[in-house]
Amino acid sequence: MISNYESAPIGNTPLVLVPELLQPVFTKREDMNPSGSHYDRAYDRTVVALTEEGLITPNTELRDISSGSAGRSLAFIGQKYGLPVRVTVPSELPARRIQPIRDYGADVCITSGDYVHGASEQQRREILDLIDDKGWRLLRSTDPRIRSLIFENLGGKRI
């Protein structure tokens, strides 16, 4: 699945000279990443690292909360590697920020009110429910730089 990993074009964003300024200044064109987000690089490296560690399998669903660009990027990475993705977004998020997440094939969970706090609270409750449920166990990466939580149920499904 992910053994065919290629970093290009992710992470090869060009530096562009901004000539209108008095001193030479370069800006990184993160919008040229496949999903148009700097999150492409972070999610790609995380998914590859967790796969190499055996924590992400074809039965793993990727989840996160987002107010737009991170969710779009995670959905792109899920599509790239054939992994299901669910992105929790606040109800106030405009449709123009939700649609690209869906366009990459992710399931979008829309929460009620209080913008990002509402989405964060929804995800917190889901994590606590998984911790309390004896049918799920928490798996952790051995790499302390990876802050992902991975849960596995008795049937082998991972979230």
C-alpha cells in the first residue's frame, strides 16, 4: 500500500523570489502542494512513518478535526494511500471549505456550534468512549514525535 511512497510532489514546494521588496525575499509556495496545503507534507510523513511501524494497516481509518485546509490535506493523503478518512468540522464552516474535503472522498462529520471548540469536544468524547470501551485498545507509536492516537478493535479495524 504505502511501500510505493514517493515524496514528489509533496515537500518539493518551490521558493519564489518576491522582487517588489527592497531586499531579496523568498516565499515558500505551499499552495502548490497537491491539496494546496502545507499539511500535505506533515500528514504524508506521519502516515508513512506509522505504516512502516505497522500501526497503519488497510483497516485503518484516519480521523482529525479541521476548519478546512488540514482536513482537505488529510482527505488527499487518505485517497493517495487508499485509506478511509473522516474529518470532523464545526457547523459554522462554510460549504466552500467542506466540499474539497468531500471531493477527496472523506466522510465529513459536522458538529454543532461553538466553532472549533465544538469539533474538538466531539472528538474528545469519541476518544474517551474508545478508551472506556473494552472492545478497543490504544496503540502508540514508538516515535515520541508522532502524537497520533491509534485504536484497534477485536476485528482488526483501526482508527
